[in-house]
Amino acid sequence: MTKIGVAGVGRMGGGMLNNLRKNGIDAVGFDIRDPSEFTLPVTNDVAAFADGLTTLITVVRDAAQTDALLLETQKMIEAAPDLHTLIISSTVSPRYLLALREKLPADLNVIDAPMSGAEVGAREGTLAFMIGGTEAQVADNMVLFEGMGKLFKHMGEFSMGAQAKVLNNMLCASHVIVGRLALDWAREAGLDEDKLLDLFDGATAQNWFTSRYKDIEFAKHGYEPDNTIAIFVKDLGCMVDAVPEGASTAIPEMLIEHMRGLKPVD
């Protein structure tokens, strides 16, 4: 008997949980919010969620919430004696992950599998997963990844998924910032936005942000402390934490500054 749980049923976790269930996986959710806010099977009762839980996918916001979920506030590791697999899909620093691994039971299968694709990808089931773990761990859990996404890249041993994700997000953040700047300047020049986006999609400027500009929920947002732009800022902080020893942090720090300065587009 297996019980699959998704902890953190927000912008990303909600779509992931929904797609697991649509693909025949009887997963349930945990969130600290009132269950009445959800149309999916979600509880805020730790004991009920942990009862019989064998595989846990965490999609909480950051390292602090991961610590709270697993070891401190909810203490899910202690509450779920049947747990044998932990898949960490939150974007956190690879250095943090290695330190966390030392605090977890040695016999627990722990995989890092952050994802890319934004809320639209979680909703459509088209996420890209960057996975860190053994070949066997990846194979054993591929049915779950296939239930939530379309692209799966095994990047190496534990924490290499996170290493790949922070690099991916640094590049993606640059597309967001420069893409927004290009569109702002095009607007001032009187260029037709649809024609310009179509050009970008087929020319050398092609990138995920401008190609899916009409679909991405945060494409026109400005920085707010709790929105997706702020998540980008958090992810760039993970990149700063992960830079090689002696490397310059100037570019990710510049991206953080510009991301914090984004204003909403009318």
C-alpha cells in the first residue's frame, strides 16, 4: 500500500497534485491553509496526512518552510513512520540541501527534483524536472514525474538537480528582465506587441518568457513580497549561495536588483 502526498498546494503544488490525480495517481495534499479553500483533497491535519504516507513531494516556498515542514513545526519526518521516499521540488540552495540531508534518516530515499515552467506549466502538466539522485531512485519515481511534467533530466547525484535549477533560473530571470525592458521600449516606440513577440519567437531572441508571454501568469506583474516575481528573487538568492568559491556574484545580484525594481504593466 502506498500513499503519495504533496506538501505545499500553492501556485505550483496545486497543479502538480491535480495532474497526479488526473493521471491515475491517488495523491493527497497538505497545506497550512484551511482545506475549504481547495477543490482538491487537501488537509492541514499533520497526523491525518502523515498516516500511511510513503512518498512525500515537497513544494513549499523556501528553505525555512522546508525545515518547518520536515523537522520543526509540522515535523513530518517524525510524524510519518512509513515514509520511505522524499522528493524535494522546492527551489533551494544545493548547499542547503546537502546540510539538510545530514539531518534526515540515513535510510530515507531523498531526491531533489526542482521544476521549471511556472504556474502555467504546473497547470498544463508540462513542467521540466531537474533531478538529483541515483539512477534507481529516478527510475522508481518516474511515474510520478511523468504525471506532473514533460521533460525529465537526471542531472547527477543528490543536490545536482538544485544546482541545475538555480543556474536555469538565473538565465530565465535574465530573459524576464530584458524581455520586459524590450517590450517597454517597443511600447514607447509604437511597435505592435504581437508582431514583435512573433518575431522574437522565430528569430535569434527566442526564449521561454517572450514565447509564452501571453500565457505566463506573472508576465506583467511588478515585484510584490508574496508573488512569483518575489519567488524569482528568492531563487536568485539561492544562486548567490551556490556560486563556486571565489566566483563573482555581481550578475545574480544585479538581476535581484532589477527584479525587485519591476513595475506592473497595465
